[in-house]
Amino acid sequence: MQLLYRGFSKMPLIPTSARYNITLSHSQKFVWYRVAKVGTRTIFNHLKDSGVPLDVEHASWLHYPVKSFEDYFKFAFVRNPWDRVVSCWRNKVSKSANKNFFQLPESKAKTLQTFEGFVDFLSTVDIKNCDRHIRAQSALIDLNSVDYIGRMETFNDDVDYVFKKLKLPEKEMVSRNVTSSETSYKQYYSDDLASKVAKIYRKDIQVFGYEF
């Protein structure tokens, strides 16, 4: 049975069992696993501004035949989970014109206006299969196939590495869709809230080696 599974997995058109949000270029031979709230708009526009032809731009929740892209450079970017939660809350809830981004009952949506209420909401959802802005980063990346994982904390240097790897022309990075913050993400947390987020995103913290 194991031999059968191994042979089956090598068939080029068999899709991944999980779904991903990907951007794909055949000419540059790369697959980018897009992780929401980790500079996706900046990277996308950086690629477009550099004239990179994208065969798949904003595919979401997509199975793809991983064996067909074995020689493609596959990359993703991640962010400290505590920081990502704050960014999402500020951008999609507290500072957003749409006060019910997650389409909840009105009474529930009001509770998200406080950061504590937002964290409580996160603790109630299936973090592997929810809205991409709050979904676990480890669930948004094919960890068995990815070649390189950049980080928001070293964003410019890591994007430069990706572009050099793909042999793309150097171009000045222009940040897009950035939520400004006057304080560190740590200012939003009590010890209890930090522990709650650690529990919710436990796998991300373990896989990517983050600390509060």
C-alpha cells in the first residue's frame, strides 16, 4: 500500500491535499504562497512594477499539482503572530471603514472593537480554515515544498534575496497598504492576552521560531 501511495504521489497532475493562496509565474519559474498581513500588496506591486509576467495573480484556496512545479522556486513570508494579530485588528476592525469585516451578527461584531474582544473571537474559530487574514500562517504555506521563507522583521533584505534568486532587476521597494502604528505591538497585550494568542497560534510559533 505504501508503494502504491508513493507512486500515486509522483504523478505530475495530482493536486495537493491542502489548498493555498498562490501567485505563479511560469517564465520566472516561481510559486509564491501568499500569507495575508505579511506585505502581500507590497510584494505583488513590486513584481508588477518590475514587469514580471504573472500567470496566476490572486488565486485563492487553490489545490495545485506540486509535482509539476518541482523545479520552481517556492517562497513565502511570515510575521510574528502577536504582531500580525494587532495589524489585522487595526486594519480590518478598529481603523476600518467596514465595521463588520468578518460578517458577524451585529452584537458579536461590536465586541471585536476592543482588542481583547478580537482575541476572544480568534479563540472561537478554526484557525486553519478561517478568513485568510487570521488563518494560521503554517496553514497558508506548503511546508513540505517551500524553498525559502522570508520574514516581515527583515522584509526588505528578504525580498531582495528573492528577487536576486529569481534574477529579477533591482528596483526600489514601495510599501503599499501599510497600517501605521505609533507603538509596538507589545503595547496591546496583557500577559493573559499574550498567552491566549500563543495558544491560538501555537504551531506558527513553533514552526517559525517566534517569541513574544
